[in-house]
Amino acid sequence: MSRRAAVLAIGLVLLALVPPVAAAIGQPFYVDVFRRVMIFAIAAISLDLILGYGGMVSFGHAAYLGIGAYAVGIPAFYGIHNGWLQWTIAIVVSAAVALLIGAVSLRTSGVYFIMITLAFAQMLYYLGNSVEEYGGDDGMRLAARSALGVVDLRNGTTFYYVVLALLVLSLAVGHRLINSRFGMVVRGVRSNEPRMRAIGFSTFRYKLVAFMVAGAMCGLAGALLVNHTEYVTPEFMHWTRSGDIMFMVILGGMGTLGGPVLGAVVLRLLEDLILPAWTQHWQAILGPFLVLIVLFAKRGLVGLLPERRDG
Amino acid sequence: MGDVLLEVRGLTKSFGGLIATNRVDLQILEGESHAIIGPNGAGKTTLIAQLAGDLRPDAGTIAFAGGDITALTAPARSRRGLARSFQITSVFRDFTALDNVALAVQAHAGHSFRFWRPARRDGTLRQPAAAVLESVGLGARAGVLAANLAHGEQRQLEIAMVLATRPRLLLLDEPMAGMGLEESQRMIDLLRTLKGSHTLLLVEHDMDAVFALADRISVMVYGRIIASGPPEEIRANAEVREAYLGEDAR
Ligand SMILES: Nc1ncnc2c1ncn2[C@@H]1O[C@H](COP(=O)(O)OP(=O)(O)O)[C@@H](O)[C@H]1O
Ligand SMILES: [Mg+2]
């Protein structure tokens, strides 16, 4: 096992130990904190598939968090609580929306691509704000967490392990994907797209499918997030949320699978826990910290762990 | 030498007021080595780019292996058997030499919507790729990142990627660009091994290389092909000497 994979495995074991440790020290609130961390880690992994591996700087990735969340919230509003159904909707609708957004935005590149993905996400954000039926800008409470048969998400610890399992699954799927023929194409496009076309790859269709896979995975994260917060608002799709997810990827290390997880852990803990407890001016500290990381750890926190090329 | 493989008619491309290729007609025969020479800015790269599908012509047609390919995209042309190399080295710098060539093999091994099996352990990609690398003399450098190869080796790698697509026509844009004497000689030797077994369209500055490799030569000046013929004829052509070869040829 490579050093990075070992560190990632240790990290996952530590995550698995959070509920018993939190119970032992009488701080059950940590289960909540780390569940949220892991949900964002899944979102960040999904973004990294296109951003880090594919070189597609999508600045609207939070759109799929919102779609996934509403895919749970809206059926619940009508009394449909079947989780298998809700989560399937979350994944399928996210993939479909990614297909539409990708079909338009992937014809552009550079700054235009960034702006178009951002514009689509903002469009969905305003849509969420304007539909009064589902609470408009106030959002709506989730009447009940998704019902998954014997797996009872109302139990916070059970829900925690469901999220952990899905995080591990996302990592496994991501690992398979990036090393497959499909993954080699996506990485080749990031490396040198004109060359890819010259040797015979019609790159657009591969980029589009990668875009859909990333959207679907992030939609699942959205379905988890609404169950976690038991509330859904258009804020899930706000561009600052897209920026947050992107920063997790860059902070942790683009183009690695462990990076987004590490980035999610560090950024969430800093934003949610450490800095606010330390000083009320924490945002003024977080900014420069992030700038320093980007300047001095170009390959992210994971890049500080030296190793041969990642396979 | 056989049938016409590539038939170009009236190919025209302007950039603003500048006509980079001006009603170019060109025929490449199956099996020949055809060189295009001409001064800098004559439109050679623009011609190659249009043949490969990277640039859309303003007018004219390109027929390849009997079919009109003028409207096809670059990847579609590649899959039909046209392969280009670039004047400015273009490889996957963050992949190993073997990965570079394996990608070229993969591009011609059916679709790549295969999401599960690791491509780097796929013998049907790695073995042909390794064989091609070996054939261009990079066998010992398979595991080296392309970015860490010497300039001449990167140029060889370009040729390997071209060959890995099993093309019917190779479009080589100044394969010796930026090379030292020794590296150039190695490249000429390599191209000589392809001559005969492959159809080559070679853009080149180095006259020694051109006269050593080409069966036929076309001379391009200001976007036009002003002469076309076997090397002796081109050497003797007064117009060519005046326009291009100048003092050297005397
Ligand atoms: N993309 C472009 N935009 C504008 N002018 C171009 C472009 N590409 C080439 N040219 C111009 O077209 C002419 C032919 O260029 P090129 O085909 O690169 O010549 P060669 O390869 O024979 O040196 C040159 O004058 C060059 O400046
Ligand atoms: Mg040129």
C-alpha cells in the first residue's frame, strides 16, 4: 500500500471510531460534526473527479447538493419518505441536470466555463428562492428522515455509519473510475486535450459523462445533507457553497482521492468548530490561512506527504 | 507506390487579410514519402492542421482513402487513419512514456466507456504500446514521465504515439524541430525505417533530411505550392531555387 493510501485508511478508521469515542467522553455532538464533515467529503470527492482529474473548473457544483436535498425534501413534503426512492431521484435528477449543464458549458473553456457553470447554479438558486410552495427563500423543514427499511436514520449513530459507508464507497468507485480506461481519457484531457483529439478521442462525450458522474455523486451528498440538517433551503446551492467545496478540493490536494477528504475535514473543522471558538474574527484569519496554503502547498495538504506518483 | 491516398483540392485558409494556404492542390500516393518544404510562414503548419482537422478550411476539399473527410472532426479523421505530430512538442507530460503510447492504442481499441478495469494493467493496451516504444528506440524509457524525457526523446515519443494509432497516413510537422545534430540523425534514421512501410507527409526544414527521405517534394511559398516533383527535379527547378533554396542550391 502506498503511503498516502495508508494515511487515508488510518483516517477512515479514525472516523469509524468517532461515535464510540464521542460517547465515552460524553460529547455526542462530535458525531454530528463528523457526519457533516463526511457528507462534504463526498461532495468534494465528486468535484475532484472533474476538477482535479478532468481539469474542468466547475464553479457551480453546489447546485447538485441542492438538487439532492430537494429530491428528498419535496417527496417528503408530499408524505413520501421511502429513502431508496428519494435517493434514486436525487442521483438520477442530478445526473440529468449535469447532462444539461454540461452539454452547454463543456462547449466552452477557461473563464467562460467557470462563469457558465456558476450561472447555472445561481439560476437554480433563484429558482429555489422563487418557489413558495417549498418555502421559497425560507426553505422548508424535512418532516422525517429518509426511511431505509431496517436502517433507521433517526438514530444518529446509525446515520453516521451509513454516511461513512457511502464515503468509503465513493472512494472505491472513484479509485476504480480514475484508473479505468474512462479515467485515463478524463486525465488525458486535463493533461493535453488537443493531443487527445489528435490521437482519436472525441473528448466531449467523455467529459460530459464525467460531469454527470460527478453531479450524481454530489446529488447523493445533497440527499445526505438534507437528512443531516433536517432542513432544506436554496442556500445549499449558493455560490459560496460551491466555493467552499472547491476549496476543500484545492486545500486537500486536487487530483488525489484522499485530498478532498482531508480538505473537507480541515476546512469544516476550522469553519464550524475551531476558529469560531477561538475568536469572533475567525473569518479574517481563515482567509489568509487559505491563501498561504495555496501559495506554499501548491499540491495541497496531501502534497506535503511525499510519495511516488499517485497511481 | 500505388493509388491516390490523399487528394487535396483548392484548400484555402485566411487569417484576417493573410492567406495562409491559397488554393492548395496536393496528391499523396499510397506508400510514398512526400516532403513539403518552404520558408517560415509559408503555410505548412496551417496545411497540416487542416488535413488533420484541427483547422476548418475556408474553401476546398480533402478526400482520404476514397471518402470526403472535409467535414470530419480531428478525432474522426484519426480513427480513419490520419495521424499528425506537432511542430511544437505535444505529449502528455504528466504521464509516463508508456502511458502516452497506451492512450494512443486505447483511442483505437473501441470506445472508452469502460469504468471498472484498471487500464494500466490491461495487456491489450500495454503490450502494443511497449512494442511501439521499443520500435522508436524508447524501450528503456517506458517508465519515465514524459516531462522528464530529453527534447529529442519527446519528439520520438510523438512519433510513437502517431504509430500506435496504426495510421494509413502520417502527417509529421517538422519532426526534427529544435534538435541537435545527433538527435536529428537519430530521427532521420527512425523515419527511414518507416519509409516504404508507411505513407508519410513530412514537413521539414532540414534539406539533407528531405533529400534523404522524400520520394517527392512539394515546395510551398506564400501559401501556394509552386512546384512538386521528385527530388532531382526540385533541386533543378529554377523557380524553386530563386524562391526558396537561394544561394544554398548553387
Ligand atoms: N492561428 C493563426 N492566426 C493568425 N495567423 C496565423 C495563425 N496560424 C498561422 N498564422 C499565420 O499564417 C502564416 C502561415 O503560418 P504557418 O502555417 O505556421 O507557416 P509554416 O508552418 O510554413 O512556418 C504565417 O504568416 C502565420 O503567422
Ligand atoms: Mg510550421
